[in-house]
Amino acid sequence: MALLQKLHDRLSPEQKKMREYQNNRLWAISGDSSEEISGQYWFQRKYFDLKYEIDKLNVVSAQVEHLFDLQRQTSILFTEDAALRAFAAKFGVGEECNLSFLPAGISVEYIGEKMTGTVYTAPAGNGTSSILANATYRGKTYNLGVVKEFSYVSPILFLHRSDLHKIHSQNNASCGFLADVYLQPTDVYFYEVWMKEGIVAPVVTGYFNQSPYDTYNHADGLWIKAKDHSLQLGTRIGVDKIQGGNFFSPWSNGTFIWNIPLWYKIGDSASATVYSMGTIEHEVTINDIGTVTIEKGGIQESAGIFDETDYPFPYNNNNH
């Protein structure tokens, strides 16, 4: 009897209710089989038959509704931005994002380009990554399809002049300026990016079409890692000393242009793939009285031969 009681205690409320109805139904028809069932027993039997069937339908209906509700909750959980812990949906190349869903206790498999476990790494270039997921909840796996789309962008070089001093020495045909180097756009952080300027030969006219200027190549630069980030200016690389000088007389009109190639890579590995960021123009002009104008990245500065010395040329202060 104790064993039967234990088995009964393990039944769910719905199962207990079913058992009760079954017992009542048996009691209602448990007369002598040789006797004709009276009207009272017939109605009792029908009553419990119908109640039993109705309750079965109610239980099944509740189970189906629970399943539908679970599916709706799961769908909302895995497709709405509110279900993701806060992070941006736009990334700079090399940025990483660790995907996580709430609530805990749901096993999620992420599928997509540049997904390693729960970590998404924005690839090189410009484009969109679609992240798919399968979720397992209470032993059932749900194919959730695309749960998030991330856009990723490659860096663009931007020069900003915060130091307004001029690089120039009096009685020296020279000119230059300092520019802060940033990577944009500003709404992403290129913290895994390394960049450098590459080798290029000059394009010269007039005064500069002579030795040593006509063969003065831009040297291959060193790889520099991205530093801190500014929401106004972008991801900072460092300071560029843009200068030219010691141009001997007699002077005449001329131009000197470097179309400098820009390169970036993700991470500091020597084997990392190198990608192009295009070029930036560095242009120097001079006239017949020794006035030098220099321009790079949309910033320009000029100095006459008799202008007072500011930052002396050549400027090699490593504090900048």
C-alpha cells in the first residue's frame, strides 16, 4: 500500500485528476453486469465519460499552448536586440564581440563568418556578417535563423592639426607642420589595427626636377599600433612630422609629390595579411623667392625664407 501511495505521489496534478475521473467512472458503472443499467447510472457514466474527455482535451490544449508560448518566447529572446547584452552592431576591422544571451541556461550554437565559439571578430574590408544560431532549451533544439547582422568597416586615414606651430628655420627654404594621425570612422574602434606608410618614388616638376630631389623616394615606414579612441576624431595612431627643407638656391617654381601608399594589418604577426588603405598625397611647392608650401591630407602650411624660426627645421623632437 505504501508503494502505491508513493507512486501516486509522483503523479503530476493532471495525472492525479485523470486517475480520479477514471475511478469515478468505474464506480458509476460497477453494477451487476446481468442487470440493466438504470437511468441514474447511465447519466453518471455519461457525465464522467464526457468530463474525462473534456479534461483530456484541456490538458492537451494547455500543453500545446505552453509549447507555442515557449516558441514565442524563444523567438523573441533570440531575435530582439533587447535580448543581447549591450554592444554595437557596427565594428572596425579586427574588433571582437563576445555574444551572450539572456536568460542563462539556454545552450546556443553560433554559426557565421569569423565566429569562434561565442566570439565574433570583424574581418578585413567592408561588408556585413550574418550570424545564425541554434538554441537548445529543455532538450529541444530550435533553428533560430539569422539572429544578428553586423556591419564592419575598414579604416580611413584622417589628419588633424592640434599643434599650430610651424616647422621652419629663418634663412632656410623650409616648411612643415605636425599632424595627429587618426583612423576613421569615429563610431568604431580599430584597436587591433597596425598601419604604416609605404615606399613610393616622387613625381617632380620644375625646380625639383634635379638631383637629389628627383630620386628622393618615400621610405618604407614602421608598423604602428592603434592607440586610444576619440568619439570626435577616431582611433589615434600618433603624430606625423610633415616637413621639407634645405632647398638650395637659386630657386624657381616647382612641385614635388609623393602619392604615399597606406597599409594596415590586423594584429602584429609578421605573417598577418596586409591590406591597402589607398594613398595619401604629400605635396611640396616652391617659388622663385624661396617660399615653400607643404600640404598633406588636406592640411597646408607655408613659410617665406625670412620668416622667423618657430619649430626649427629639421624637427625631430620625439616628444611629438
